[in-house]
Amino acid sequence: MNTYPECLSCLLKQTIQTVKFAKAKKVTQKKIIKEIEKKFLPFVNLKLSPPEISRNMHIKIKELLKNDDPYKNVKTKYNKIALSLYPSLKSKIKKSNNKFLTAVKIAIAGNVIDFGVQLAFDIKKDVDDILNKKFAIFDFEKFKNKLKKVKDILYLADNTGEIIFDKIFIEYLIKTYKSNIIYAVKEKPILNDATIKDAKWAEIDKFAQIMSCGADSPGTVLKYCNKEFLKIFKNSKLIISKGQGNFEALDRIKKPIFFLFKIKCDLVANYLKLPIGSIILKSNL
């Protein structure tokens, strides 16, 4: 996706949110907000994807804050909240009449934990809402057929907290389809995106190979990825992509990608001609 002028107001909101999460002094907050508003946003290249612009902006914000991980505390908080839900979420799949569909919906439910677009979440409510919601785009049969044929999966992670929901889905895929999974996370902290440290904390390494994609953008922007990841990406016959940021970065890439996310942005909603809050299982082929 390209960036639209309307995205600039969202980026400014991200800036305000970031300096507050970093607990910077009021004078520092004001200085950084003005810096981004006057010296960064007016010069944004709208032909770039939103994740790429957000990456460049947050590099500048972190430099000004002298803080490499402004979202550290809130990431820890939501990792713990998500982990507390782990037993009940596993139970929902076990009791379900359609275990695969429930596992997919639980994976998508975790996508609500996204500080790139909102400030607070009611995770239990969102899980229940998504479990009872119909898909707006539902390439379910394509997904099942692909899983039956392809054992090696590249799984593109999104946010902390959400990684616990991913873990549940990964466990289901391994048990049901005997899948071999590479779980790709971000190289460095960006917003509340997951890194190798977060994935290991969630013990995803017990079920999947964890690797860094090399990028430090809120979405897998291929130009920033490392050679090892790009080789795996190029050769992958099945890619599971979590989150709106990964969709924004990769929707034009013609690869066997299945996007799983909840629409949380007016522009993505308009782009897909769907309402905000829609849940998506979309094939890229």
C-alpha cells in the first residue's frame, strides 16, 4: 500500500503516544512533537508504504528520546495479560466443533494488541467478538488446501501479546498438519512489535524456529530485511502474515501469502472496501 495524506495525522498521534509511553519530561515531549510535525511529516514521500515511513519516523523519535525501546513497559504488560489467557484460549479450541476455524480466529483476535493504531484494548471482549464474527474476506479452503500440501511455513509475526495467540495457532498447525515453522520477528524494537527476546519469552522456540527478518519497521519491509530472511522468503511456498502492518508492506508482493488481521484503520478499510473491525483471511494469489 502507498501512504495517503490522511496517514500523516495518524503518524503525529503515534509520536505523541510514543513520547508519553517513554515517560519523557513534558518539555522533551513538546520538543519532539514539534520536531516531527515541522521537520519530518512535511517531507514524507507518500509513495512509500506506511510501515516504511513509520520506521523512519520512529528512528528519529528514539534518537531524540535517547531511548531504544519506548514501548518496553507496555509490551511487558500485554505479554503478561495475553499469557494469562493462554489456558482458556486453548480450551476454546479443544471444545470447538470447528477447531481449525477457532484456531484461526484466535490468532486474529491477538491482532487487536496494536499500539500503532490504538491506545487501549479489552482483549477478552475482542476475543469473544471475533469468535462470533463472520470473515469479510475468507480464503479458508485455499488456506486449508495449502496447509495439506506444504509442510514448511514462514510465519511473519506482528506484536507482543499477540505472540501468545500465535503460539496457540502454531501448536495447532504442528499437531494437525505436522508443519515445520519459521517464526520471523523484528530485528529491533519498533512500536510494540515482537523481537527475538519477546518470542523466546513466550517459548515459541519450543515449537518453531525463531529468526529475525532483519527489519526494524512495523511491517516486513523487504528492503530492510537481511539476506538470510530474504532467501527463505523467496523460496517459501506458504507464508502466514499476521497484522495490518505486514499487509500494508506486502500486499503487492506476488507470493503465496495468507494475511490474517483485523482492519483497524480507515484507509485500509477503504482500500479493501470493507468496514473497520472486519476480520480477514486473505490469499495474495
